Amino acid sequence: MWLVAVSVAAMTAFTIAWVAGFGDQNVPDNTYRTPPAAFQQQVDEFTQKYLGDDGKVHVPPGEDAYLMAQRYGFTPELVLEAGNEYTIWMSSRDVLHGFSLIGDNLNLNLEIVPGHALALTLKAEKAGTYLVICNEYCGLQHHLMRGHIIVEE
């Protein structure tokens, strides 16, 4: 019994030290309620303001970005500058979606809920195309739901 107690105490201490020292992996706590139509309007205004000739949205450093999830994709496609920190606001137009961002030693997993906007703070250090996939079942074509965030030098 003493071995179990010591093991549990050691694991608890390690977990507390890990979260305190490397707490950047914690979920976003910056959220607000918003009807899907109102958030879509924010996304549309943001898209019009920064839409490039290539059909992608080029986000200037220091500006908030807006991303809408809906069956079966993420819009708009964002282009960020490497080494800069961005706040990306996300919401869902229809059902619960997942947001999984993969690339450059990043592995972020979030749930995107209709009626709520959440902010993700992202700083990509390397240029490249980062894959975004939905990791919550959202319908028959869920497996096709993908997006990209492009990071340029």
C-alpha cells in the first residue's frame, strides 16, 4: 500500500510541476457567446478586408484572425507570417467540430462549438503549410473535413 501511495504522490507532483513549468498546452480560456450568423458576419468582414489575389486571407501581424468551421471545411484559408504571434478566433456554423492543427512541432486539439467563439494564440516559427483536420465526428463526410494554415517567411 505504501508503494501505491508514494507512486501517486510522485505522479501528482510531476503533473503539477509540468503544468506550472510548461503550461502553454492548456486550453484557451478566452471565449464568448455569439450566434453563428453574427460570427459569420465577422468572418466575412475580416475576409473582405485581407483577401489577397490568390484567394487566401493574408493576416497582418498583430491583427486577430477569424475562422469558421462548417460541414465540411474551415474558411477562410489563412496566411500568417513566421515568428509572429496571432490570435485566431474560431466558431462553428452548424455542429460540434474539432480543430486539430499539425505541423512544426505543434499538436493542438480543440473543440469548436456552435454559439461560442474561442481564441487560439498561435506562433508558428517555421514556414510551411499546416494541416487542420476535424477530429470530432460531424457527419457522413467528416473524413474529408480539412483545411490549411499557411505560414510564410
